[in-house]
Amino acid sequence: MEVEKHLLITGSSNVSWKDAIVKSVEEASKSIDYLKNVKILNQYGDISGNKITMYHVDLDISFVIDSSRK
């Protein structure tokens, strides 16, 4: 039986929402094994003047629990 665990994380980028998503998954993969899915829960940004200066994303990342690990 496969069991998944879900983590809620927030990532940011000064380039785009897509960049924030990609960087967040890359960073999570450095310390979490067996990443499986990502779900974008929310996207929002900081505005300065008439431009978006920072892109933020809230993500639900899931990974498979390694049942053979002791």
C-alpha cells in the first residue's frame, strides 16, 4: 500500500508565478525524498507603482512515505 504525506509550502520569485513554483519544488526536493505531486493552492503578488515586484505561491506538495525505512 502506498501512503502519501502532504506539505503546505509558500514560495516566491521576482520573475513569475511559474518561476516561484519551479524554484519551490526544486528547493523541496533537496530535503524531501519521493516527491510525487504539486497542487497550486493560491497565487498572489506584491505591487510597487504599477508593476508586480514579487510573485508568491502557496503549494500543496505530496510525497510517498517510504515504508521500508526504519
